[in-house]
Amino acid sequence: MSDLSRRPDGAVVGEVLPHESADLHVTGHALYTDDLVHRTRDVLHAHPVQAPHTHARVAAIRHDAALSVPGVVRVLTGDDVPGVNDAGVKHDEPLFPDEVMFHGHAVCWVLGETLEAARLGAAAVEVEYEPLPAVVGVRDAIAQGSFQGGHPSVARGDVEASLAGAAHVFSGETEMAGQEHFYLETQCALAHVDEAGQVFVQSSTQHPSETQEVVAHVLGRASHAVTVQCLRMGGGFGGKEMQPHGFAAVAALGAVLTGRPVRVRLTRQQDMTMTGKRHGVLAQWRAGFDDEGHLLALDATLTSDGGWSLDLSEPVLARALCHVDNAYWIPDVRLHGRIARTHQASSTAFRGFGGPQGMLVVEDVLGRCAPALGLDPAELRRRNFYAEGQETPYGQPVRHPDRLAAAWEQLAASAGLDERRAEIASYNREHEHTKRALAVTPAKFGISFNFTAFNQAGALVHVYKDGSVLVNHGGTEMGQGLHTKMLQVAATALGVPLARVRLAPTRTDKVPNTSATAASSSADLNGAAVKHACEQIRARLVEVDGGRGLAWEELVRQAYFARVQLWAAGFYRTEGLRWDVALMRGHPFKYFAYGVAAAEVEVDGFTGAHRTRRVDIVHDVGDSLSPLVDLGQIEGGFVQGAGWLTLEDLRWDDSDGAGRGRLLTHAASTYKLPSFSELPEEMHVSLLEHAHEDGAVYGSKAVGEPPLMLAFAVREALRAAAAAFGPDGAGVALAAPATPEAVYWAIEAARAGRGDPGLVTGLPGLVPDQPAPDDPPLHPRSAQAVAEVPAEVRA
């Protein structure tokens, strides 16, 4: 067992503890970025001037009328930028654009004494636009050949030969929508300049160091002249990894130009129209199976909707390609990826970071092909699991695949799956207008940033003369419990009670050059850095103690008088990673997190309305650092995944009218989120036992993202329930999200005996080898609208 993963006796890690700020959250005493406005004097408020066009050239901006509005102090435009007029790290996101690239794009900002003054001032700004044609959606981009970024590929073996020799070959399409982050706290920043000209920005950001970099290059200053702090976030889910930088830069620019603090806080509608979402993806695929249902080959092209700029679309796509295999051994694989450039807000990171989109492809393949193969979908999945000694398509050995099988068997026993399947079959025979179904799906998710340089972290730990401990680390808290785990790690490493340790807010002048709090890696990275810092201090104190067994406070006191250093900087970098981004080959992940979920649903045959009756989950978090926190993350991740797959239906105006490209679902009234009524009536979550992860901090594993993919079980159960309205053994296509409308159309297809017309048997060549097909298929988003193809066509 490695020193990093070994736990001492009496460890604070592993204890069942509440979130360190839980009482502050529920009492309303927790401070967020915008709460600081009321503690700051003479704050100016910023309001965007948003373009009413989806794509247009900005011909002129006239803001004299705005300056005449009472309370308006200044209008910020591109002419005011002393540095680089760009809010992105790819330099393809002008902070003040000359060309509008999506409906609601901010072309300038108005500063006012009050938010209402700024709003009225923004309404008074006159902007002259020259409208341009707009590309809306992935299919429109494919038709017009509108792409951006690289075209990565992952390949192994001879796909064509394998498909030619397969007993069963199927082709189809899988289309999945994006997802709105809908964090409770919208994008927010508060900036001021001190007497020395130093810029201090409070920002709701998952990546303070990158926010610092962008603010610095907009202002034309060095990074040491800008400090960014994040107290906590009211949710992030990836939406605050790249998106906050521009808003922080606007606040900082306003503060520098006016000498007064400037606040930027988006309304909910502004946040939904101006910020990126999860990447929607269209996948075209071919799959070959043998007579026993073993998956022999998979050929797929994934086209993601990147929006107007690259943002994080390239690494998101890379991770998607690296997760198409999910939990399954596929001997021959060929995966292409490409990024559509559309006139929509730039798609960005979202919990899972492409992994859910990639994994949904193979889960859709198996769910649709199982009836055609005459196999139960759960059995088809189980017999294709990875085994010891097998590698992923990109060349990484799959360690501990037995854990996936163990979780599957543990779930089957604890959830009573066999008995419940019999009960469901009986229920369905007796009920004509409602049907139930049960589905089981696995998840295998790689943990580490797929940009190797990000797999590092720092920490700064202070021990004061009274024995109290202050911990700074590079991770940010967005409600996920990272700070709770870091407190437990520090207390364990120092051997002190938890009450002696406090966390300081995350800020760039304490721990520099930090990575984003993302990729589910923050506890691994920052925990190891905190442990490293604490162990340095502990080693010095052991020498002072000399075997006397002094109490902690006395030991610290004597160390101080002996002039022993009582603070330390810790550092950690993940070892064993290697990744060739050009070849898409290597060992990009430290380990895989595994999980299995079973979901039981009931569907109404008249409306397609559905409810999740019960969910059972067994998930692998290694030796948990904080079990209560991890259970909450598993539950929350699962529900968020179920929202993406069954409820959250983003819609843009795709007409040819004046509103083309406008986001139609721009508020809680038009965008359906999971609520208490959508939660499973029963939810049983267990942590996989005997799952110590050697080489990770105190034997733990990441938990933030992997549980989201367990929600595939809900979608697959809905597919089975819809099919139950038709003849035995029939399969149906199901749109993603599987809204009640989509489920209803699947039910109608089952009743009519149409089955899955989008599943084509034995037709080669559906998936193009080249990045852009000459004749892209066109059909509406609903899966049932694919043109019918005879089910028995064979190659």
C-alpha cells in the first residue's frame, strides 16, 4: 500500500460528517459573491446591451443617450480595453465583439449607480446591426459544412473486416440534447482596485487562476497585479469553469476605468441566454455482434454542437470519444469526432465533460439492438463487460474490472431484481394503459484531466502558536463538499481534532497556478497537496517531540520557541499519466470509477407521463473520505443525469423568421428541471465495499461526475416500458431527452408494431470515414420520425 493511500488509526477521513457549511447554507448565513456588494461602498452595477440578432455585424454603437440617463456613469466598449479584447483562452471570444455570434450576445456594458439605472442606460444605447445568415443546430451545421477545431479519432483493429464477418450488423443514429446548468447562483463578479493599483476580483468561478489570467490580459497587466478570490459558489456543474472569465473582466475593467467597485450579476434570463450549455451530440454508428451477443465492432462519428467558439469543446469531444466504450470490451473500434460551429452560446463544460455523451452512444446501441438479438438488455450488457487484461480503445489497461461485476452482483441481490422483474411482468399483463419496466446499466468513468498539465495542485497550511490550523488549497467549493474533505484530510495528516482546522477562501495570491475544480479530480489533487504540506509540518514536530508524547498545543508551542517552521507549501502531481493528443493514445486516467444502477419506472399510455418508482445504486468511491458527502453527490449526480435524459429540453427557434436562433427555453417557466415530484419514490444507494484505491489520497476515489451516468438506467427503463405496449420482444427508439411527448410517440410506435425504424439491419456505410458527409440525413429531433426501413433487411 502506498504512503499516499495508507490511513492511520483514528483517522478523521472516513467519518460520517455533515458538509462544513451546511448550517450556513440552510440558515442563509453563507456568503456568496453577490452578498459582498452590500458590504462594499460606492458600487457601480453593470448591465449588458444584448444583440437582438443571432448573427450580425455591429456597424455602429451610439451611447450618448445612455449617458444622459440619470445614474449612468459610463458605457464600456471595445475602445476602452487597454490589453487584449478577448475573454477566452483560445483567443476566439471577443469581450466586445464586432460580430454578433448568438442571440443575446453582449456588445457593450453600461455602468450605473443602481442596477435599474444601468438597465435603463442599456436600453438607451443605439446599436446599428447588419444581419447575417445564422447556423442553428448540429444538422444545420453539417449541411453547411460549418465546423471548428480538430477532428480527433480513436481506432483499434480492423472495423470493416469485423463488421463483414459479424453475424449481426446494425446501423443507426443517436441524437442527444444539451443541458442548462441552472446553478442556483447566476454568474457574478465584484471587482475593485486598491490604493496601489492592485485589482481584486471576487468571482463565482471554478477556475480562479484562469479568471486571473483572462482579467490580466484584458487589462494589459501581469498576473501578479490581479488577485481572484472565490468564497463559494451556489452551484457550478462545469458552467463556471470557463464562462466566468469575461464577466470578471468586465467588472475589473469598469473598476480600473472608474476607480469604483463594479458588480456584474446576471439575471436568470441573461444567464441562460448568454452562457454555454452541455454539448448536444449527433452520433451516426454501425455495430456488429456475434450470435452470442458479443459486441465485435463499433464504427461511429460524433458531431458535437460547439456553439460560436471553441471554449472547451475540443477536450470535451476527446473525453467523449474515450468514453464511448463505457464498461464494454469492443475488439474493433473506429470513432471520429468533429465540432459543429453554430450561432448559439458557446457550449462548455458540464458535469461529465463529454463522458455522458460518449457513453450514451453505446448504451443506446445496446438498448436498441438487444431486442433484435433476442436478448434481455441487462444480459447483453453483462456479457460484454471488460475482463482483466483488456485495454480501452485508446490503449489504457482497465484495472479492477472485477469491481464492476461485483457491483452488478451486489445490486442484483440487494435490489431483488429477479423477484421484481416477475412482479413487473405480472403487472403489465394486468394493466392495459400503464406499463412498468426495470433496467440496469453500468458506468466506467476515467478520473483525471485529459490535459495532463492540469493534473497538479498546491496547498498552503499554517499552524499557529495556539495550535490552530489554517488550510489554503487551490480547489473551489460549489456545494460538492470539497472543503469538508480537505478539513478531514488535514486533521488526519496532522493528527489533530477536526475542530482545530479551518479552511480559508480560495484565492490566487495564496496558491498560484491552480487547475480548475473539475474533472472529479479536486479531492484527489488538492487532498494530496494538503496531505503533503501537513506531513512536512508533522515531520518537523516529530523531531521536536523526541518521543515525549507531548500534547498538540504544547508541542506547537515548543516548536515555535525552537524556531521550527510551522507552515508548509504542499504540492502534488498525478504520476503515471501519458497522453498523445494527436494520436489519441496513452494512459490519460489515473483510475476508473465504477457504478451500477437499477431503475424501475411506470409509464402512462395515454400521455407518456412517467414516474421513477425506485432506484438502486452501488457505486465505487474507493475508501470514502467523507461518506455522507459522497452519498449526497451520488444522489444529486443521478438526479441531474435523469433530468438531462428525461426532462430538460432545450429549444431554439429554428424558423426562418426574425427570431431564428433565439433560445426559447430561457427561464424556469419554459425549461423543466427535476423537482421533488421527479425524484424516485424509493432510492437506495450503497458504496462498494472492499474498494481501496492504492495510489490515491487515503485510498479514496472521485465521486463528482461518475454517478450522473448511472441515470442511463432511467432512460433504458422508459424504453422498455414504452415497448411493453407493443408485441413481446419488440424494440423502440427513444429520443433524448425522453420527455413525456417523446415517450408517448415511442408508445404509439410500439402499439402500431413499427418497432424501431431507425435501427437498420446490415446496411454498411452509414457512418462516413471523412469528417463531413456529402449527404447528411435530415429528420426532426424526435427519434420516431426517422424514415421506416424494413426490419429484416440483411447485408
